[in-house]
Amino acid sequence: MPSDLLVSVQSLSKAYGLQTLFDGITLSFREGERLGLIGPNGSGKSTLLKILAGIETPDSGQAALAGSTHLVYLPQEDKFPAGATVESALLDALPPYHKDEGLSSIRDMLREMNFADLDQEVDSLSGGWRKRLAVTCALIREPNLLLMDEPTNHLDLEGILWLEGLLKQARFAFVLVSHDRYFLENVTNRIVELNRRYPDGYLRVEGNYSEFLQRRLAVFDQQDREEQVLANKFRRELEWLRRGPKARTTKAKGRIDSAYELKDELTATRGRNAQGARAGIEFEGSERKTRKLVELKQAGMERGTRRLFAGLDLTLGPGSCLGVLGRNGSGKSSLMQLLTGALKPTQGTITWADDLKIVSFDQKREQLDRKLRLREALSPTGDSVMFQGKPLHVSAWAKRFLFPIEKLGLPVSQLSGGEQARVLIARLMLQPADLLLLDEPTNDLDIATLEVLEDSLSEFPGACVLITHDRYLMDRLSDRLLYLDGEGRAEYFADYSQWLQMRARSAPAAAAAEAAPVPKPAPALRLSREERKELDGIEKKVERAEAEVTRLQQQMLEPAVMSDATRLKELYAEMKAAEAKVAAIYARWQELEALGG
């Protein structure tokens, strides 16, 4: 093997029953590998990782590890011993040569992971913190090749950004399965898509996700052209066969044989290209013309003694889409329950339009009865459904969501997470809506289905509130973002990039506060009295300047302003000036602190 080769995969094939996942795959994984493994649900991504990790065996072919390869596998679902604490889980992960040193050998890593209590039981951790712990345990094992299956599952946006930063600085090679397109864009240098649409069963592209998209589009265009050429050739041969050759010469018999070979080739090409079929997602609006569907005024929510948010003003009208950001537990799902009426605000008011039709997607999918057969889940009232005023047989409805007829008898509990998500979307599509409340609708969906979901939501005529960790989906659909910090603050942003800038500005202050929780000493004598006074009051100055930016942003989003191009342009200039003022104050703050020593 070449010196930089970590794993070599030769002619690998795997099937479950009659379903072939992949066939004859040949790949290699080298040092410096930052590979994103993608593909439709059921294409075998997780299975391929398990074969590389030695957990499953292929039907044929082999995956050979180089002698220097230390491979660590991080599965989708985290598993820890019953009763384990954070500390015991970390100690169990330590390599033998670090056992005597204990946790002191990984002190720096623990500081980066931000675990507050090493004695806390793992079972009491949230899903996001369990995932952080699982990643930490994997890194402690010091792999030179790390396999990760959906590593962003259960992580909130802060957790995803943490993991991105970690992988960007990684000195080990890694292969990860993910449907998070921004994540793939930011951390990979190579993409492999498993898809039976490709002649080899996969497409490998050197580069990140955007480069992969360009290459895939070119490949699909070429395949479509090839299918069209074959179809035209076969049409001509079919016409010749129907006329019948005048003489059954050897040449004529050869042409007949070629015509049938051409038919087989066309059938195979069409079948392969059909592997790119996508779910038919289309939400139906109620066509209500009401300008205000829901309005919150100075709304607040509390959980026990904890304030989630306060002073929230929000108006949702047709054609609007609000994205909601925040850490796990910051109040995002509580806001959704507030909008449905399941919860009441602890302060302020909420008003709904008369006879408002609300359709909700629950991230836990509790609306699904997993004991039902797929047929009953898709069509609760019989063998057909009514969609957009027309009856559709359940088999046609199932096909729209990429379910083969033979699966209609399966219980929902036996479907994959992505398939269950498609069932829930299918049920929601049967309900005309004024307001869609979507709480993590993208979990377990493959990228092809995500793209269709985006297209459908972008054309939905009603209002939409979207909670998702999929930043690409959030950026494409939302006309504004609401950030909840979980400590009472609710703040609007124009888009994800603006929120990211705010986060970057506040990160140094947060890091300083963590590193030095004691009160700041008085400034050194190099500051004059006026400068010391300026430094003491500069934090309030920043707050006022940032509040002015927020005020201008909210004013720009008012319908009357958005329809007035001149006024919108004026406010945009004012907002840019206000943002420049904020930046200048921060710069002055740093200057004064540097003088103070």
C-alpha cells in the first residue's frame, strides 16, 4: 500500500434481501481525507461506514486497513454504559498509555468541550451534550481516521458550529455521513455520493459540496442526453422493424439483434436515471387574503422561575417565513406551542385571525401512530385520499413519496427515520393551511428530499414558522430570523450571516467572562480620568448603539416600508451607518482596555 493510504475498498457489494445497497464499489481513503459521504435514504451510507469499521461484513469484496491505521467509529446513536458519568465515560475512552495520567492528559480538550460537571450522569444529559460527549470520547482515542455517521444529529446550532471549528483544525482524516449542506461545504475536501443512478454506483468529486453540485449537474445532463440519443436511435430501429426487412439476410438479422440490444440498453439507462426520482411535496394553502394571521404584542414566556423570552412583537402574514434560532432549551418549541394556542403567554397578548387553519410538524413525530400500517398512515379514510380537490389512490399517493407498493403493508414502526418524516409530510399535505409550524422537519431527510421540501415551502402562499438546524434551508426560505438566547432576550436578524456576525462579536466578551469570572480590577494609571469614565460607560453605549441597529432592522421589515423603495433605501443607509457606529465603539472599547493593561 502507498505510505499515505489508510483504507482500501475493492469491489465492495452489499444487499439486504432483494434490496441492493451498492455493488462493486472501489474507493480509497488517505491521510488528509475530509470526505463527505452522501446519498438518498437507503443507498447504504451507514452500512458502508459499518463495513469500514468492521462491524458488518460485505457480501463480496473487501475493505483493507493499512497497518498504521487507527480507526474510530462514531455511530448515529450514542451508547454509554448504564449509570456512567461524564468522567467515567471519558476515562473509559482513554488509551492504555494515558490511563495513569487520568483526565489531566486531556485537560485542554475538556476545556474546549465546556463540560461544567464531570460527575453528572450521562443519562441526564440532553441529546446535544450526549453527542458532544460522544465526539470527545472518539477524539480521546486519538484516531488517524474517524468515521462519523450524522455527527450533527441532536446538536443545536451552537453545537454544530463548535463541531465545524473542531473539524476544520483536525489533524486526523475523517469520513462523515451528513445531510447538512453548509456543514459539508465548510469541512470537506471531497464528496462521494452513493446513488444507483451513476453507472459505477457512486460519484466521487474532489472539492467541497458546492463543487460537487456543479459536477453532479454536468453528469446528470450528460446522462439525460445519452438517454435521449438512445431513445431516438431505438425509435428509428423500431420503425424499421415494424416495416419488416425485405430480405432476411445476415445483415438484416444482425440489425434486428442490434435493435433488441439497443432496447435493453435504453431500458437499463432509463432505469438507472429513474433512481434520481424525488418525493412530490406540495403544501396546499387556504388562499386566505387576511393581512394579519397571527400577532403577538410584548409577549413573554416563562418556565417556572426561568424567563425564556420577553417583550416579543411578531406579526405573521401570507407569504412570510420566520426562521427561529436558539440553543436547545431556549424556548423555540414553546414559541410554537404559543402560536398554536397550546400554551398561553405569561406576559403580553396573542391574537389569531378568525378560523385560522394551522398545520404543525412535530420534531418528535408524535402525530404518527407507529402501530398503523403504511397504507393506513398515508390514507386514514380508505383506499384513496383527496388532494387539491381530486381523489388519488393510496398506491399513487405512496409513489409520490417514493414508497414502493410492496411497503404499504409494513407497520410505520419498521420504516426508517427519513421514511417516517415523509409519511408525516404526506399527512400534512392533505390539510389546507394558513400557517405552517415546522419544528425540525429536516431530521433524517436525504438531500434530494430536502431540496423538494424547500421548493414546496418557497411556493407556499400562507405563513411559515421554521425551526431547523439546517442553515441552508433557513437561509433560503426565511425573510427574517428570530434569535432566542433562552435568558429572556428575543432579537431579529435579516439572515443567518448577520446573526453569525453578532455571534462573532459577542464571542470574545463571553470568552473573557469565562476565563476571568472575578470582578475586573481598576484600570491602570495610564488611563486619564476622562478615559476611565468613558470605559466605565462604554458597555451601555454599545447596548444603545445595537438597539438602534435592531430598531432600524425591524422598521425595514414593516410592510409599508418594504413597498416604498425610496424609504427602504434611506433606512438601509441609516442601518449601515448604525452598524459602523457599533463597530467603532467596539474598537474604542478594545483600545481603552489595552491602555488600561
